[in-house]
Amino acid sequence: MRRNTIRSSAMTVLLATAILVAAPRHGVGAQVNSDQRIDEIRHALLRLPYYGPFDALSFSYDKGTVTLSGYAYALGLKADAERAVKRVTGVDTVVNNIEQLPASRNDDELRWRTFYAIYTNDFLSRYAPGGGLWWGHRDHFRREMALGMEPIGSYPIAIVVKNGRIQLMGMVDNQADRTAAELAARGVPGSFGVENRLEVHKTT
């Protein structure tokens, strides 16, 4: 029952932390086509109805082959992600390496405690729903990083919990916010550790 409640809550939000590895260049036309395909794959994942703040998907694309990876908390998300990507024109093969997170009441409690610790933190308030700059999709930053860790989706900070361990994934505005998110997560009782994998948005 607890897991169904969390899944229902997550239906209203959309988070996609996508690691994009573009296909090798074979001329300008090939690169344009590859970039377009990456956009279409990303949008297919963004439309998944159960993609929430406790999931973190990533993918790479290379000459018709998509490799999916990351973590799925929502039930059915792993299979739905594969089906959605297979429907993208030009995708011939999908390798699905997404890890389905195990069901655990303790992990569920940690997810929600960490969620509230981060998204109700006054210092991090602009990352929360309705908080301003970071709320909503941020597609215009999608190629700013070499491996493409992107701030796409409603929640820029993804919270992945497995066997009592917390991972923070996504992107924040600066190092101070990265540190604040980690401190908030470390203050959550009951965890066995926090791994901070948040990237800092680089302005040029």
C-alpha cells in the first residue's frame, strides 16, 4: 500500500537525468541526424507517466543503438522506457540496463524523508515546485557537459535509495547548493550513507 501511494504521488512529476553520449561524427549531416535522434529519445523518456523524483534514467545513442541505464523506482518504468524508446524513428536496438530498485519499506521512508529535507530547505527552495529558475524543463542546457548529465524534468535533484544508501543525482546551480543538498541528505536519520553525484551547472 505504501509503495502504491508513493507511485501515485510520483505520477504528477517528471524527472529525467539523461547521460548522453553522442554518436561519432561522420560529417555534418550525420551529426545533425544524431542530435535530432537524441532529442527524440529524451522526449520519449520525459513523457513516461511514472517517471518521478525517485527514478534516474540515463541513455546513450550510437548509430541506431540505444543503451538505457540508471535506476527505476516506479514499477513498470524499466519496461515502459524500453517500449517508448523503441518507437523512436531510427532506433533499431535497445539495450536495457536500467536497474529496478528493490521494494523496501525502509527505503521508502528514506526517500520521502530525503525528499522533504531537500525540497523544503530554505536554501534550496528555488529547486522545488514553483520555486522559480530551476522548476520545469531545462532543455537549453542539454549539451553543456561532455557526458550530458542534464537538468531535465520537474525535479533537478533525483533521490535514488537502495538498501538504505542514498544517491543524489542531477544538476544544481553552484557548489554551495551541491553541498547544501548533501548536508540535508546526511541529516536524514536511518541511512547507511550518502553519495553526492550532483553536477554543477557551468556557465560560459
